Amino acid sequence: MLYIGDLVNTHGIKGEVRIISNFKYKNIIFKPYNDLYINNEKLKIKTYRKHKNYDMVTFENYNDINDVLKFKGQEVYINKEDYTFPGHLNEELYGKKVYDKNKYIGTLEKIINNGGGELLVVKGKKEYLIPFVDEFVTNIGDSIHLNLIKGFIDED
């Protein structure tokens, strides 16, 4: 199972829920008839819409607020094998070793979205924030290889 977000609240009285998700490929997973998992319960998406920062979803056979209240505050997952994604999943990169021109600088702790793009959070001697762009990230495999400009990382 792959974590994609949190079901933070209900919306209205007809069983619609609010999900907060920073998942990279929401356009692939949030579609009618796709499955989500909450508390190991398989739920089929009936409808989907975007509202402010929320992904608004209703589930098949859940037509009342009282049916979905039990999911409030729970984590939402997908079965990764049900999908084919066009690129890497950020969640799969966490914990990988990061190198700048073959020099080890740390381990990828997480990837955050700052509104303008994604940043790699690399924990080494210090914590480094590195833009997740092709100009800096040269290769992703068993480890992540970067080609940073001089002075980007303190070499103390």
C-alpha cells in the first residue's frame, strides 16, 4: 500500500469527504471507479472534484454523512500495483543516498512542494534543500546523483 494523503473531514450530508494530498499523480488516482483504501477497507470512488486545497470524493454505497464519519482523520492509501505512473514516485525515493558529483552528501529525507516546485530535503552534515529539477538531478537509480553549482552546498 502507498500512502497518498489524509481524509481530514466530511463535506455536506451526502457522504462527500475532504482529502488533503500532495501525491504527485493525483490526476491518475482520483477518478471514478478507482479504489482507495482506508483502515484496510477498499472503497471505490464514485465522484471526484477539486475544491480549494481539497480533493473531494464520494464512495460507492456511502451516501450519507453518518456512513463516512468513521473515516475522518484516517490515512488514505492506494494499491501501487493497480496503477502505472509515467515517472518515479517521490515516496519511493525516500532514504536513498544522495551524491553530488560522486561525493556523498546525505540521505533523501523527503520531498516538499514549496508552491513553485519540488525541493529535495537531504540530511547530511546539515540539512540541504535542493531544487528537484533536471538541471541539478542527473540520475535516479539505487541512489540519486546531482550536479550542483559551486557554492550550493557548504563544504565545511
